[in-house]
Amino acid sequence: MKPRVFLFDLGGVVCRFHRERRLELLAAACGHSARRVEAELYASGLIRAWDRGQGSAEDVEAEIRRRLGFTGTSEELRRIWCGAFEPDPEVLAAVDVVRAHPTALFTDNDALLRAGLPGRLPEVDARFDVLAFSCVLGATKPAEEAFGGALGLLGATAGEAFFVDDREANVRAARELGMTAVLFEGGAALRRTLEGRLTG
């Protein structure tokens, strides 16, 4: 059966994720070391909590200001936060192959990124009908609740869905639920796979 809906991971698939860039930009803006920023946000477990929906975009911003002393504007913080993501032109071209079908950006990420994405990464935002962020779903991949929530936003069943991710555990979990899922191996390969799914 040909897929009816298509779900794409963000970091590692649609975009290259540069964690160090985020740390360095925040460190420079706040007058701290990148190691201090990493400790406050990542090592502390805050990022994991935010990814699971424990905080609105405003909550995330307020906590960054409190912990790191960030004094810039909200727009400057969103620029820094989203600046860790570099869109992959080959993958965006692959997504265009299936734009006649419902598409979702299915990612483990926080509310601040979700709020900033339309303005800071418009070429990404424009290609997806649904932003299935874990902060909205209340669960991260590979949890069944995350997949169920993303499919619910698309109004689709697992058997109707195609999913691509760069993590084997997530691909395996999707397949166990009945989704067609592939491990990301580059934009050109993804485009060939999608074209084959539509014509096969």
C-alpha cells in the first residue's frame, strides 16, 4: 500500500543539528563559557524536560534568562535557539516530492524552538502541514505515545504512514507499530525512496 502521510525527523534529517553552535552563541550572549551553558541546560536535565512539554516557550525563555542572565530580546533568543539547525537542501527537495500528501515534522524538541521555527526557518516550516513536536505530544520518540500523537495530528493510522529518522531505535519502534520506516542515509537516497513509494 502506498503511504498516505509522511513524517520526517528534524535534527539529523531535515536539518543538521549543531549543538555546539547553540552553546557558543548563548555563551557569547550571556558572558559565560559554553561548558557553563551546557551544564545549566543539558546536563541539568532541563532540555529533556522541555522536550517532554514541561514548559511553554515563555517558560523556557524565562528560565534561560534566570539561569544564564540572558538580557537580549525574545527575537534574539529565538535566533540563537533556532540557529543550531541548518536546513539540508537535498532533504527539502525530497520533501517536495510528497507535498501533495499530508506531511509532518516529527521531532523531539521544545516549545521555544516550535515558536521560533516559522520565523527563523521558514523554508522548513513551509514544507510541513503539521509540527508534531514532542513538547506538544507530551512524549519523545521512541515511545508509542509519541508516534500515536503524531499520527493523531495527521488523522492517520500507522499503516498509512511513512517515517524517516536518523536513529535506529526510532525506526525500529515505528516499524513495530506498523509504519513504513527507513533509516536516513542522505537526501539523495531519501528522494529516490520517496519517488519509489509513490510510483511503486
